[in-house]
Amino acid sequence: MEESQNIEWKESWRDEYLKWICGFANAKGGKIIIGKNDKGEVVDVRNPKRLMEEIPNKIQSH
């Protein structure tokens, strides 16, 4: 799966990516894949379980 208009790779999470989620929600959808760099290489994500709990809460609160 390559980066495209609907797919974006990010090495780590930043709250500024909430804008991407909003953009995907207002368009035809999309995916943000956290843990891949711009070359498509898998990178380590710190505390992924906590991240998977925090992101939905941040989306809901914003």
C-alpha cells in the first residue's frame, strides 16, 4: 500500500494530524498509518496500546 490521496504514512502521532482525520471524514475517507516513514519502512511506535486509546478520545473531544 503506497501513500496516496487517501493514505498517509506518519512515523509517530502528533495532534496536528487531527486535521487530516477531519479532512478524510469530510471527503471520501482515508487512512493514516502510524509507524511508517516516508520511504514506506516500518518504524517503532512508542506505547501503541496507549496511542490506540488516546486517538479516539482526542477525535471525540475536538
